[in-house]
Amino acid sequence: MSVSQFPALNSVGGVATTNINGTPIAIVRESTDTFSAFSLICPHQGATIGVFTNGFQCPRHGATFDKQGQWIGGQPTSNMHSYPVTYDSAAGTLAIG
């Protein structure tokens, strides 16, 4: 997928959402050439996690996660499921999974 499809990824710290094979995914730009991708399905009870300024939050029980997908508060649970991301800077594309 092309990074240019997601204006939020133009800057470091930006977060964009998409679906891959029916699963909602968050993509985070960590640096000029590093990206992370996380499932937006809460590891606690499967609700769809929302994106907020400083990270992510599950609307069902309030679990919160930072932009690295790490659980930081609210309902105790595991970290968000992450996917490997490969960035081709010459083509401006990401491969997830």
C-alpha cells in the first residue's frame, strides 16, 4: 500500500487506519523510515479499539495503549497484536504482515 494514501502518515507520530483481510489495522509512523502496524481488535474481549492523540483506547472496558501498542492502563490485558512492516522508501510503499 502506498504511504501517500494516508495523509496522517506524512509526519512522524501520525496514525492511519485501514483494513487488511477484514481486520481493522492501525499504522503508526515512528520515524522517517520506520512504521508499526497493530490490530485494532482489543486483546481483552474483541471490541474495536479507537485511535486517540496519544495512542489507543478500547471503548468496551477502557484499556489504553500507547503508540507502540503497549498496554498502559485501564482494564488489564495484553499488548495489541503487532504485524511486521516493511517500508520501501524508493517506492513509498508499505508491506504489512
